[in-house]
Amino acid sequence: MYKLEGLKRMCEVKLCDQLEVNNVLQSLAVGDTYRATELKGKALKLIAEKRKEVEKLEDWEEFAEKYPKLTVEIIKMFCK
């Protein structure tokens, strides 16, 4: 109705460009919540590549409690 899809896409591209270990969990949650598939996919890829660094993040346990389904998705990815 308001043609916001283009704006959403621009925001997703910007978030993908700024993706790094210290914001990857938040970016994954945003990507999942707003069905931003590219952002979610890139966040999962970065988590896989930087697994040890992500596990050391202060907000890892809080993320796991707040987003159990995403945490399961991450664990399944690690098992592949």
C-alpha cells in the first residue's frame, strides 16, 4: 500500500554492509523478525565463520534465552 518494500530493501543492504561480530546477533534477530532474508543469511554465515568470537560475546546467553528458535537454528548450522 505505501510501497515501503524499497525502503526496507535499502535498510537491509545497509545493515548487511555494516555486519560484524559485535552486532551479528542483533542483526540476525532483525533479519528474522522482518523477513530480511539476505541479512539473516549473511548473519548466519558470519556466525559460522566467527563461531568462537560469537560464543564469547557478552550478549550470547541473553540472545539464546530471548530467541530460542534462532539459537536452535544456529546450533543446527554448527552440526552440519
